[in-house]
Amino acid sequence: MDWILKACDLNKDVEIDDTCQLTLPDIQLKQADRVFRLYIKSLQDNAVYRSEESLTLKRVLLEALESIRYPYKTVEKKLDELPDRIKQI
């Protein structure tokens, strides 16, 4: 049985002070099947500025995790193949 990863969120929290809570903007950018957000969030007694990326993948779990860990792997592979293709021309 193959597990399919349909969507996931990757996030990183940075602790902020009171001044930042008032001045930092909430931002959301959408591109194809990815959404990137920056926003202020309360975690217990602390305030954090969360950087979050939401992905819609619909891939086999292991392939999806590989693409999350190494997002530029396919681009790097194509760049490595470029000299060979140039020689063919």
C-alpha cells in the first residue's frame, strides 16, 4: 500500500518582542500549488512571528518528503545534464 501525501505545512517560529507585535505585517503569497505566509502568533506566554509554507503535493509519501527536503534537486539535475545536451547539439 502506498501512502499519498496530499498537503503539508512547513513552519518556523521566531520569538519577537512587544514592539514587533505592533509593527510586523501579515503577508500571504500564492504561487501555483504553494502558499507562503508570515504572521504573528501567540504561543503560551510568548509572541512569535511565524514563517509558514503550505504545500499541495498529492504524491507518494517518500517522493513528497524527498522534494520537501531537497526542493532544487530536479533543477540541479537538469543543470548537470546541460553540458551533455550542448555537446549533442
